[in-house]
Amino acid sequence: SVFVPHVVTLAPVYVSARDEGDDDVCRGVARVLFALAEEQATTIAAGLLTREQSDCLFKLIFEVLAHPEMQLASLAFPFWTIFSKELCQIGATSSNGRGGKLAFVDLFGDLFRILLRRARYPDNLPAPQNWRDAFVRDTEDFDSALFSNFRTYTKDAFKGCHRFFGSVDYFKLLLDFSLNHATTPHALEGVLFSIFSIVGEIPVDQQLPAHSVLAKLIEYLLQRLNADAQPLTWNTFCELVKKLAPQLRYMPDLVVPCVRLLLQAISKPVIFSSAVHAFYEVCRVVPEHLAPSERLNPLSTELLQAMQQSRTKGIGMDEVLGVEGLVLVVQHSTSAADQEKIILMLVNAITEQMQAIGNDKSLEMDAQDPRTSLMIARQQDTVQESLIATLGMLEVVCRHAPKRADGIFACLILQRVWSFVHTMVFKWRGDNDVLIAVTSFVNSVIRVAGASMASLMPSIMETILSCYREHYFSCCLESIAEAITALPTLGFWAEVLSKVATSSVPVFQHALEANVDVAASYFYVMKAALLSNPALLQTRVYSGLIPLAGASLQLTDKAALVSTLQCMTALFQLAQQNSDFSKSLHPALKQDGPAFVSGLMMAMSRSETGAFRTDATLCTWNFIRAFPSVEVLGPWFLAGVSKAPDCVLNQDELRLLVSLLLSPHLHSNARRFQAFILDVGRILGGLETAQALVAYQE
């Protein structure tokens, strides 16, 4: 406590400098003050200062806290965080009776009221008028980045107050302040922010006494918030509701009022994004409180109207989130009629949006000058974003559609919109992002509808396959794999897979390094066929996997390597089960086996850890077991091992490695063989010497 008299003498210096506008001197005094105050926080909390020392010290601390310059005032906040922790450790009263929480209740009350006034946005701050404006604009007297940083420190100080008072008293103080001092929507912004700052500190796994007080406070704030509130206040409300959503389980009467206000906010373009995220969180966490028919039916209509009202250019991905929130609520409806009615209403609305997008002519326009070219490019970007968002809405609707045993409902949705989707695919078939959105939608329907999609599948797969053959989009292959897995017995798969194989050869021969995602997806499709229905693949397609795998295994992309190894493992397992099939692979193996083994050895040299090591081990093991002719495999493995770039083995050591690799006694113990492959990988990667092979000799 010996420092206090010396620091207190700086108070006149600080006040004089503040009055003269000398922020540098004020900052210097503040740094000295809080460096010492934070260090002596335990002493102060224990009441070891005299009454006069304590009064003088906190008077100076509050002087700094009240400084009009935000960066300077924020120097005070860390002290209050530290101080509140010290007081909570001491408890209500210290051993000498002069410290502890009870001795500083009034000080924390003063701090709390100051924070509530300083934390809110300034009254005269110009609000953004439309989506093109920055959300908070700088002015001559306001720096938005500086204020954002200040609010971060303020949030920590609010947490300190919450720690000191506890949740119940914290919310009671807020309610009292709101009733007596925050009488306008803008003045409530500081209260909303103070709740937002600490709501994450409240447990979400149990109902607490604080919930009843918080419910009264929120109810009052909702009554005071109206359409005249500034966008900044609305935004803080939306951010609060998003964070508050888990607590609404214990305040169910607030769910509907919160959603009504969120729908108002959704209709305002400038705060649409924040509002729709909050809406989604409420729908995700407490959908059961919105699901009754008398709430659900108007909710669905009002949401679509609000989103349309806020639309200032195209359709954005945030609208997808709004639709997903609504569909999550629909899932909890006990009325099948309501479910189908609202889902079909959504599908009709989305179809109308897609029709409007389809009528856009920007893709057909020719620019006569740079300015026109730029305008057309911007319009095309808007249309593309709208199309992707619309497809995203369809995807979430199908993913969360009512789950009937036969999947008919999702299939009906696809039937209703496929002609529009097909048209969009044709117009935008060169755009990878659009194709990703299309295939995501199709995949969702496949997962839900299953066998009921059989009649539609030929048309859908032909469309997707044509896009792949023209542009080599890997998402097309992933969608084909999804369909094969769900419907493996359809008769046209052999033709589809044959076309996939034929189309993919040029990529593997000339542009594989630039299309590693195609390699990964190609082997993913073939693995799906091997595991679902091996009869789908013709012999030439099976045989063609060997040279293509040899090329793919030379890549460094881990996804491509893993997909290739897993596919070839499935192929070799099938060869072990069927001798005729094994013999059918011999011609391809004779021609392309050395290249495949060389690629396999390259993959092994990269198989240091995890699942990738397991994939390399299984592929090698099953390959050797499928074709056990040592006379053929020995030279191939010897050549492949010697090509490993980091391998430093001599010829004798290479022959020892290969002989062990082909040794039956190692193949009989899977765990021992996996350990051996790990060491082989380390040797091929230059991380281990041939000495590691000694342990595996008989």
C-alpha cells in the first residue's frame, strides 16, 4: 500500500492535463496508475488501504474511466476484471472487515452505470441507409474500428460486474436501469449489449433463478424496441438473440415475441444478415415453440414476405439459412398436412425465383465497350449468386423434408423443379460453383428418396455426366457415386461408368496435376461401384483402373492418394474372391503392373501416420495376396522401390526389402505386416536405414 500516496499525488496532474486536452500526459498517468493498481489488486480487495487512500485511489480510477477518449478510458477495464476476481476469491467480507465484496458494492454499481452509458453507440451516429453502406460509418468525431475495440474491453468489464454481482443481481440492476434511465430504443442499445456480453457465462444445461429475472428484463426490452429504433440497435438485438437462443428453453414465453421482432428485422436490408442468423438459431434450438399450426402457418408466410422485402439485388446465401430455419420448425410440426403445405409453398416460391433467374439474358449479352462489359459481368455475378442460393434452398428443403418411408415426397419435389434445374444446368454448365450447388441438391434428394427416384435417374445422370465430359467437374463424379450407392441395381450404370472411364483417360494422361480433385472423385466412383455392385463395371473398365491408379499414386495430394488406395484395395479384394475375375486383370497387369507398383511404392513413402498408412498397407497387402506370383511381382517391386526418390538402399538391401515384402510369413499377421509397411515407408522416405528390416527376418 506504500505506492498509493505517491500515485494519488498524480491526480491533479491528470485533471489538469485532461482539461487542457493533453492526452499524452493523461495516458502516462493512467498507465502508471493501473500498472500499480493491477499489481496490488489483492491488497486493495482485502481492505488493507485506509479509507482515505481507497477513496482517493478510486476517484482517480473513475476519472480515467470517464475520459472522453476511448482508448485512454479503456486502460481502466483490465483492472476491474482482475479486481472482481480477487473480490470473488475473498467472498463477502475480508478477515479485517474492511475488504471483500460488501465493501465495494457501491463502487461496482457506479462502474456498471458508467459502462451502460459508454458502451452504447453515440446518439448522433449516422445510420446506414442501404446494403451498399458500411454498417457503421466513420465520421469526423467517430472511428468505428476504435469503438469496436473499445466495446471489446467494455465486454470484459461487464463480465467483471457479472462475476461480482451474480446473474440475479446483475439482471435486477439492468432492469432497474432500463425502467428509470433507458427510456428510448436507442438508449436500450447499451442494455442489450450488456446482456450480450455476459449471456455466454450462464449455464445452458439447467434452469436457474436468474432466468425468471432475465425473462422480465427481455420482455421489457422487447416492448420498448420498435420500428423506429436505429439499425445499430436492431443489430445488437439480433446478435443478442442469436447468442441467447440456448437460454430460451427456460424462457419459452419469449420465443414468439423474439421471432416477431426478428421478422421485422429481416425485412430491413441493412440488418438482414444478422437477423436471419438469429432467426435460424432460434429455430434450431427451440423449434417446438414455433411448430403449432397457429404459429407455423403465419410464420412461413411472413418469413418469405420479409426476405423478399429486404432483397435489394439478387438472392443471397443468407436466405438459405432463413429457409433452413423454417424447415427445422416444420419438422417439429405434429400435423402432416401443415408439413406438406408449407414445404410445397416453399418449393413453389423457390421455383418462381428460379424462373425469374432463368429469364435473365445477361449470359447472352455482348459488350460493346469496357463499361458495358463491367455492368454485364456484375449482373452475371448477381444471377450466379442468386441461382446458387436458390439451389441451396432446394437442397435444405429436401434434406429436411418430411421423412416418408418410400421417399416419395422428396421425389415429388425433384419432379416439380427438375425441368427448371435442367435448364439452369444447361445455361451454366461451365460454372463449377453452380454445378456444386446442383449436385448437392440432387444428392440430398437421393439420400431421402432412394428407390423412388429410379424413373428420374437416367435423365439426371445424363445431365450430370454431360457436364463432366465437357468440363471435368469432380462434383459430378461425386453425385454419380452417391446415386450408385443408393440405387446400385439400375441397368444403365454400366454404360454410365464406361462413359466416365472413357472421358477421364485424357485427364490422367495430360492434365492430372491440374485436376487432382478429378482423380480423387474418379476412384471414389469406382470404389462405390465395386462395393455396391461389382457387376456394373465391365472388364475393360476394371482393367483400366490399374494404369490410371499408377498415375494417380504419383500425386502428392492426400485426398487423391487415399481415394485411389481404397478403390484399388476393393478391386484386389474382389480379385481374391473370384479367380476368373483375377485372370481377367492379368493382361492389364502385365502391361501396366510395373507403373502401378512404382506408384504404390511412392505412396508408401508418404504413409507416415494415421488412416493414410492403413490405406497404403491394405492396398499393398491385398495386391500381393491377389497376385501371389513372386516371379512376376519381385522384379516389379524391386524396380519400384529403387525409384523412391529418398531411398538410399544398396542392391542387397533392396532385394532383402522386397523378399520380406513378398514373404508369406509376414502376410499371415496383419498387425506385423502393418508395422513392417510403416518401416518400409520410413526407409523409402529416407527416415530410416535398412537396419530396421532385421527385426522382420525369420
